[in-house]
Amino acid sequence: DLSEEDIRLRELVNNTPNLSKLKDIVNPLPLKYIETDSALSMAEGEMTLPKISEDGRKPWIEYAAPAKTVQPNFSRIAVVVKNLGLDRRTTRTVVTKFPGEISLSFSPYGNENKELIAEARRHGHETYVDMYLSSRDFLRSDTGPVAMSMTSSQDENKQRLKKTVSSSSAIGGVVVNPGVADENNRSRLQELFSEIRNMGLLLIDATGENGVQEVPTAGLPRQKADIVINSDFTPENIRRSFLQAELLSQSKINTFSPQYTYEEMKEKNITAIEKPFALIPLSEVVVE
């Protein structure tokens, strides 16, 4: 017989998120571009930077997944997993076991990003890169040599931004991580966001705060994440966040169950769908 402590431990293990429990996605659909399109990139010194092509094509659109058909009785939810590439094993697990509709964002500090991003795109994932703001406690902590800095010149910050997005991989934009975004650096960020727009990239505000949204940048394809999980990865918090996402989606768009049409529901005698949500790529929630 198991003791009460053994039973509690077993329940804890069974309820702890564990990627190894997931199965590999069978027959993933690769994206159109696995590598970069030469017309959408340019060399600057030792860097390879994204650019809008001569005929007006933009990386964030060209590197996106095909638009997904969503039945009108379903709400749409986009999910992005960020800070990938630092641990190869974890990243490959996410790439191979998560549905292709889940978008992936890679840390600019990853050593094997080119290989991992290509593999992600072969598995149908849209791919992005993390952008780090200046740490709030920048005098004592640091978010690394490519993070935007409160103490460096703006020219240095532009170089850091270029290093962030410099890649021979197909990335569609930046996912902004938490940091300083207030009246003290708003004009600086506006200039940097304009650079992002001019390269044909999109911007996702994943700070969980409002500072980035208060930086106006005309013509920048952007969206703010409604829910950000930067810490507290307990099952309870994740379930709470998913429920919040469901409620937000229902209130915003009246449009994760199988997407049956009305005719199919009638044929199968289905009168109600328990989870009327459709998982979609990140690019489909962006407004330019």
C-alpha cells in the first residue's frame, strides 16, 4: 500500500508539465521558406539583416504560415513560446512535439539558432527572435550585450537591435521581453521600432505591461500579448492562464475542439462544442 506521502508525490508528478510525455507531431507541414529568401535580406558588414524586397514583399508576411481556415463558430487563439535556443534539447522537444500552429521565438544568444530555426520551420512553426529591453535594475543586473541599454548611445542601441535580428534564418519579427519602457526611453524605443518596421518585421509585445504599447509607430505590424507567462510555471497558473485566454477570446472574437462545420455537427448530432477554439499562427493576429 502507498502512504499518503507517496500518493501526494505521485499526484504531483502526474500533474507536473513534462514535455517528454508528449508525442512527436506526425507528418508536420513545412512552411514555404525553410531558409531565407535572398530578396528579403541584405549584408551589412558581418551581419545579415532582414529587408523589404525591391517589389515590396515583407519578411513578416513571406515567412508566415499559410492562413488557417477557422469556422465562424470558433474563437482564435495564437500562442508563442519564447526564449528558445538556449537549451538544444528543450528547444528540439518543443519543435517536434508542439503543433505547428504554435509560433516560436528564439533568444539572440542561442548558439545553434540557424539549425534549430530551420528545423522549426520544417515542422510548420513560424519563427521569431526575442528582443530584450534594458533591465529595470540595469546598474546591478544585465540582460546581455544585445539588450537595449539606458546608458549607451542610441547608435549603440541600433547596433544592438541589428545584432538581435541579424540572422541567416527566416525570422518574421521580434518578441519584446520585459524591461524598461516608459517616458524615459519612449523616444528611443520609437526610433528602434521604426527600424523594425523598415526591415519589414512585425513586433509582439510580450512584456505583460503597457509601456511598449505607449510607443506609437505608424505602419508597424504589431500586437500585444493578452497573457504572458514569464514565471510561475505551476500547473495551476498555466491552467488559470489558459482559462483566461479562453474567456478573452470569446469576448473579442465570436468566431480546442475539432472544427466541425454546421453541416458536420448536424450529421454527427453535435449540439454544442465544449472548447470552440482554434489555434492559429502568430502572424494572423497582427494588425499593420
